[in-house]
Amino acid sequence: MRVPIPTRQAVADLLTRPLPFGKRPLPLHDSTADPGLFGPESVTWRVMHEPLLILGGGRALLMQAANPLVAQGAIDFSAYAEDPFGRLMRTIHWVTMCTYGTRAEAEAACALVNRMHTRIAGTLPADHATRRMAARRTYSALEPELLRWVHASFVDTMLVTHDALVGGLSEDDRDRFVREWDAVASLMHVPPRLLWRTHRELREYVDAQVARGVAVPGAGSRLVSRTVLRPPLPSPWLRPGWDVVAFTTVGLLPAAVRRGYGILWTPAHTAAHRALCLTLRRTHDRLPQRLQMSPVHTLAMARTEGRWPLQDAAA
């Protein structure tokens, strides 16, 4: 699979024009002055208020699908291929509720996903097997190790993407971010014994899963990746912008995972990706406001300060 190096104009267009699928009502509805799972003083709110993180969102999906059992669950039970953007918006909604919703909203979002997980179980077909994952291996979305990998992939991706595109986090910030997301892991039934105390422990776990072959893409993983990286778009005019997103996503993957997906990545790709990330970090403060602060963050701040609705916060 070849990922094109985006032109400077494509990057400029993505950063200056309205994002596709972005004009939707804000998802928070509970006006209770409740900080939710994290709150204004958390590292999570500082990290997740960055709209640029959406450029690396596909990395979390590709890291998760690098485990052939997770990929098979998506193939067998998800509408990712028929409705990729609907699936994306549902994932974004879950992340938003967990991050900025009240505790009741976060619990409801996780409960919905947990109910869906009870129906996800099957076996790995022979043509999707890998060296580590044998044919006919059974899987269930309730398996603690699969829940752990999905959780790790998301938390790791948020930190990797923030470091690459925004920067400024200390090692203590990263450690706190990892531990803060234990609250979400608990709601998603990840056993506490499987979680990490530090960012270093999380990174060692992710690297080990790749090195041991547990998170090495098989044919099913590559099937999922094609939809993630080249989804059907409602207009061909959106393709250059999506190519920027895909290019950013792929460049944030570990090299071994990228190779497993069969993605062609040359030294020219590496140089262009480094230049893009460096440019975004250096120009972050000059980007449009919509690319510096999520409106959901602003609304959540207004809620916790008793200034709901949002119009009052802007007064």
C-alpha cells in the first residue's frame, strides 16, 4: 500500500478550511457542574483539548487492528466497511463522553460499548491467521488481554500524537495521563492488575506486544487498514485533505507495524513526516483557534464553572 506524500497546499488547505464532518452539535447535554472522570486540573484535559489529535486518531485504530483478533472482531461485527464515518463518529462520541462528559455521561457511554462487547465473539479464519495467532483461535471482546490492548493502543496513541504534533509534555505529565485513564479502563472492565503505573511501563508493554508478534498485522488487519486509510469519501475534493490525515497517521506507527500492514514508507516519507510534525509544533500558536482549542473543552469548562450554557461562557 502506498501512502502519498501530501503537497504543501493540501496541508495548508486542511489547516485553514473547515474540517469535513465537523459541523455537528456539541455532544454534551448534562449541565450538572460535575468535572467528570478528569476535570480542569487534569493532564487529560490539557492533552485532549487539542483538535490536532484527530490527525493521529487513525493510529489508534491501526494499532488496535494490528492484533488479528481485534481486527477479526471488527470484520465480523462492525459496520466499519459499510459506514466508516458513522463508525468514526461513534468512536469520537465515546472518547468525548469519557473525556469531557459528566460521570453519568461517561458511565453511560462505556455501558453502551460494554453491552455491544457481550455479542462480539468468534474464531480467526485460516486466511487471517499469523505466526503468533493460529487459525481457529477463538476470540471474545470480553477477553481481558484484548481489552488491555485496545486501551493501551488508545492511551499510547494520544501521547505519541501529542508529542509529535504539539509537544510540551513532561515525563511526569505522561505518567499522570496514563494513570488518569485508569478511570476509563475500570469502566471498560480492564482488570486493574493489567494496567501501568508509568508511561515507560505502557510503552514497554506496547513494544513487547509488537516484538512478540501479538500485534503484528495479518490479512484481516490489512483488510481493516484499507478502510481506515482510504475510506470512500462523499466528495473527491476531500481526498487531498484525507491524504494528509492518512500520511500523518501512518508516520506515527511503529516501523514494524507499518511493515506488517504492507505500507511503502521510504526515507522521503520519513523526512516529509518529520518536517510536517516540526512545522505543526512550531506554528501551533499561530494556527486558527479551532485548531488550538476544542469547543467541547470550552463547553466542559463552562459546565464545571457553573457557566452553562456555552453562550454564557463566551460573554
